[in-house]
Amino acid sequence: MLTLPNTPIALEGGHVKLIPLTIEHCASFKSLLLTQSLHKLWYTHIPSAERVEDEIKRRLALQSIGSMIPFSVLDRANNQICGMTSFMNIDAKNRRVEIGSTWLSMSVQRSAINTQMKYLQLLYAFESWNCIAVEFRTHFMNHQSKKAIERLGAKLDGVLRSHQIMPNKSLRDTCVYSITHAEWPAVKAHLTHLQNLYTDSSFAS
């Protein structure tokens, strides 16, 4: 059985800190999203500045029933919030969890931040929760996301055809990836090697 923490958790590395999402972060997210058009990417679910408060409330509601632990992503280089991520679809009985509902500012995509935050989440999932497996899901058309997930060492379990109806009414084929407990030592070694190998400016996500 996976035991959820009684108090909010924070996960911290040299490049990034994952802090508990709160409604007080809304202003920071609005400021960030007003300068970018991430919500216009048709194959993702990134909120606009006008809808980010509703998205925060949605995630906090899921947290209240034990199915999600949402984080704000803090770039430690400038102490600024640069995105969101979460543990979601938490299956405590079967010790499985999905890492998802993740989006990052364009300025930090393909940087140290994405790789390190995934490392911190995987480390917690496998070594604090003793998870059997950790999932990642993405749109079949989101090639950037698929490549990033595969670079972590996750393997494709399959594709859920016509899995979801997107806001533009198109049907989403969802790629399901996972890393198992048996695979974690090799994945951990790989991600640790990357963190030792690359500097802040050359770290590949």
C-alpha cells in the first residue's frame, strides 16, 4: 500500500525545487502565461492566463480526495515559478502513480529543469513510496514530449486509441509509457550521470 504524506512535500535539487501548489501562486502563473501562448498548442492541456486559477482549483480538489499531489515548479537560478507538474492517478493499493499534467515555460524547456524534476519525482516514487511502476502519458502527436519521456528511459506500454476528446473536438490517441521498479536502478544511474555530466547551460532534458 502506498501511503500518502500527511503534510505537503517539497522536492529539491540543484536546478529546481518542486513546491506544493497553492492558490497564492496564481498571480505568478498569470504573469508567466500572459507572455506566452502555450495554451494554443492544440495537443496539450495548458491553461491560459484567464483560466489558470480554475486549473489550480481543479488540481487542489483532486489533491483533497487523494488522487493528485500537485506542484509548482521553481527555477532556482532566478527563484521564479516556471511551470506545474504533479503526481496523479495515484493508485495506493497497487503502488502505481503517473507523473503528468506537466507544463513548463518556453525559456526552461530542454534545460536542466525538466530532467531534474523528473529525477526528483521518480526518486520519491520509487524510494519513498516503493512504487511498482510509474507512468507517463502524452498525446501521440506531442513528439517533443514523447522524445523527452523516452530520454528518461521509460518504455512504451501501448497507445490508447481515441482515448480522449480534446477541446477542439479531435480525438486524442494517448501514448502510455512506464518505468518499473526493476528498471529504476538503471534509469537512476542514467539520470545521475546526466546531472554529473552537464552544466546548467548544456543540460539536456
